Amino acid sequence: MTLVKDTPVLAPSERSSGPAAAKRRGRRESLAGYLFMSPWLAGFLLLTAGPMVASFYYAFTSYNLFTSPQWVGLDNFTAMFEDPRWRKSVEVTLKYVVIGTPLKLLLALGVALLLAQSRRGQGLYRAAFYMPSLIGASVSVGFVWRALFSDNAIVDSGLKAFGWNLGGWIGDPDLVLYSLVALTVWQFGAPMVIFLAGLKQVPRELYEAAEVDGAGPLRRFWSITLPMISPVLFFNVLLETIHSFQIFGSAYVVSDTSCGPADGTLVYTCYLYQKAFKETQMGFASAMAWMLLLAVALVTAVLFWSQKKWVHYEEGAK
Amino acid sequence: MSTANATVPTAGSRRRTGSVIWHVSAIAVLAVVLYPVLWVIGASFKPGEDIIGSLDLFPADPILSNFSGLADGMANIPTSTFFLNSLMYAGLAVAGVVVSSSLTAYAFAKIQFRGRNVLFSLMIGTLLLPYHVLLIPQYVMFQKLQLTDTYVPLLAGKFLATEAFFVFLMVQFMRGLPRELDEAARLDGCGHLRIYWSVVLPLTRPAIITTAIFTFINAWNDFMGPLIYLNNPDRATVSLALMMFRDQQGISDYGGMIAMAMAALVPVLAFFLAFQRYLIDGMATSGLKG
């Protein structure tokens, strides 16, 4: 169990004699390598690296698509920090990430622990629980969510039965974000499948030995399961957090394109979309995109830095 | 797990209670997971005005008029147009991603060349790069090339292996293939193209199937791409059409919208039912190795 890692594969041993022949072969291999990866190379240069440079430049300009970009220095960034809607979008996104991601991962881990016990129907449950991850981002499910969380629909009526008269969440600027949280938690299946695969790799002997030593189930979870699956936990935390920062479609559809009401679902990318494609402030939007990149890079860096302290790699697997 | 209880005297009864608790919990989770899907199936057979208010999952008197309304299409465009657009987009996306990713993966996994490790790290780096940084300059570029309102901007990245996740999945898979196979082929005088086509590609089939299905589903569900690049209703995908026409005919056709939303889920659910093993195993290995 290792994370993103490049284990260099040795080339087939050079078979001809003489350094000149080897050199010629090496050059031919290089040519073949670059030819095979030319689609990716072209894509990387034209659709990733080039646009990144352009985006960085736009971030310091005022650009409306129709006239050429005007250099404005740091104006976009100062305007951004003073913009109450930008700050609102940061607040909404952070709330969504900080509440949604842990809930989703806790549920994923909990259900994975349940399904790790081999019982009848286990495979069927696993498949059914995974299904929302495939359709969760679709417009259709966005429509369903709008319906389920509106006034007097199932969620509202269910909560009323417990004496919580909250009304529909979709129309409530404070509650609507939690319908999006519910939507991401509903898609716990993808991280669950990864947890399950990790749980399967924990050697049985460890549990048996712990049992002989009199360790209870909680102790076994804490001292064996958790450290043993920490690499997959790390992977899930990293991917889910990064993805949550970039949520767009669900917020756009569930809020009926408004990212509201009252900016209640104004997630970061929703505001970026409005700035870029409704107000054609491409410079401002590019500056926003770079702030998002910075935030994601920061989270990634902190997670990678912290993994020394809590992620245990099997010896030899690292 | 049950082996652990075998030494305890009350093992039998404890195992039975454990089993009951297990099944009750699993069914409770199942109910929550399936509810929205069952709801939309039921709702598509309800009259539009009954959909939001009623709490019954399935209507007492199911109606089919939502679907017949759907067949009439929207704003004079037959509904089948949107489904065909989505199908074309998803089909071409699959072709593009499978070809470009497998070629790139072969280079990373099977050819030794200068700069390979640096490029591999760059490729992995793009996995974590938020797409939004590229969104605006890509839009500007495609607009200058007058390619907006076509599928080119949506498909260009698929044919140029920008979906690093799938390249990575295939690299991992190809590295796991026994090296003796391609070494033997090389001794027989095969070039890389031959080895790629006749040796590596057939053996990579499971990873290719996983990639193909995920790509199809992602393209089918894709909303942001069509939203930004496609304006002409004739060219809309199903997801975009759902949003474009959601309020045009007023609340009276809400039933039709829900029926279309339900129909849009059918291909994804069908793929899921047919290939769930490939999808779940593909996800699982990506987590373990990646």
C-alpha cells in the first residue's frame, strides 16, 4: 500500500555490445517514448501549462474578453479581499468543506467497517452503497435534491415528526448549504470502497494476537485498524478535501442557478463562474482561481507534511 | 470476525444478535441510499402537481403522460436530440481517453527514456490541479479559435490525455504485467508499436474497461463543460437541456422534467448494473496504489 509514487521500471537490459550501439538504442528509445506520449505532451502544453501561464497573467489584468487585457497590478486581489460576496463565498465553501468532508469520511469508514465483516449480501450492499457516487453529480439528482428538501417534502416532514419545524431547506439561506452537505455525504460510497480495500489488507494475525492479549474491539480498532489503514485514510482525506473545494454543479443546480437564496450556496466556484461568465470579469475571476489553487496547494502541503506523524506505511512498501 | 467468538460459551447467541444488528444497520443505510433514486422513479409516474407535495414513494394511479410529453420534445427540439448529443459526446470521450491514455501510459510504464520521471511527476501533479485555473484561459483560447458552441473544447482534453487519473490507472496496471512478455516480444524483433498493440493492450483490458465506463459516465453527467461552451439548444446535452428548459413551460410540465431527469439516469444506472465489479475494483485499486 503506497501512495502516489514513481517506482522506476528498469529498461530491458541492453543486449548489444559497445557504447555506440547502446547510445543509438537509447536515442531510439527516447524517440519512441516521446512519440507514444505525444498526445499527453501536447495536452499538457496546450491545455494545462499554457493556460496556467495565461491565467496567471490575466490575474493581474482587467479583461472583459472583447478588449485586450489591461495591466492593473494587484487591483484584482485588493478588490477581492474587500468584496463582501467574495468573503461570503470563502465562508460558504469552508463551511461546506469542513462539515461535509469529515461527515462523509466518517460514514464511509463506519459503513466500510460494517461491510468488512463477511456476511450474506455483503457484495450487494457494497455495490448499492457505491451507486450514489456515480450519479450524485448529475443534474437529475440535483433536481431530486431540490424536491426532497423543499417545504413539506420528505426531509421537512420527517423532521416535523420529531418536533423540528425547520421548513424547507432549499428556500432557507441558512439551511440550504446543509442540503448540499447531505448530497455529498450521500455519496460516501467512493471513499467507502477505498476503505474496504484497505481493511482487507490488514493481516488477520494482528487481530488474533491482540485478542489473545485481551484487547477489546475499541482498542483493536484504535491500535491495529486505524494505523494499518492510515495510508488509505490519508488518500481519502486528500482527495475528498480537494474535490470539496471545487464543488460547482450541485450548488448551481440545487440553487436553481442562483447560488442562493441570499448567497446561501455561493460556493467559491459558483462565484467564480458568475464573475467570469455573467459579468465577464475574466481578470478578477482568474485572480480568484489562483487563490483557489493556493488554498488547495496549502491544504495538500499541510496534509503531506502531517502524514509523517500519523500515516504508517508498511515496511518495504514505501 | 466470527472466529473470534468461537471460544466464548455464548458464541452462538452472540453471533446471532451480531448478525441481526448487522443486517438492520445495513438495511437502514440501504434505505437512505436508495430513497432518492426510488423517489425519482416514482415521481416520474405522478401528475406534475402531485410530485412535490405527496410523501408516497409510488403513486396509487401511475400515469404515463409525463413520458408522452417527453416524446414531444422541448421548444420544437425532439428529446431524442439531447440524448443523441450526450451519447455522441460520451462515446467520443471514451474513444479519446482510451486511445490517448493507453499510449501515454505505455510510454511511462514500458519505455525507458530521459526525462520520464520528471514528466511522470508533472502528470501526477495535474491530478491535484483545480480545473478552474485552466477554465478561463481555455475558454479564451477556444473563443478566439471560434470553437465555442461546438464539442471541440469538451473533447480536446479527452483526446490529449489530460485526464491524468486514467493515465495513472493504466500505468499502474501495465507496470504489473510480467516484463518477460514484452522482453520476449522484443527478442522476436517487435517494435514498441507492435508490443503495445499485440502484447500490452490486450492484457490491459480490465483497466481499459474501467477507464471507458468511468469516462462514459463522467461525460454523460458533465454539466459544467456544456454549460460554458454550448449555447445552441440543438447541441445541448441531456444535462444542459434539463437546465435550459426547466422553467420554460412553467410548473405544469414539472412532471415532464422529472421524467426526463429520470430517463437521464437510466444509462448510468444500466452501466453500473452491468459493470459494477469493474467500477468498484477500479476505484479500490486506485486508492491502494494511488
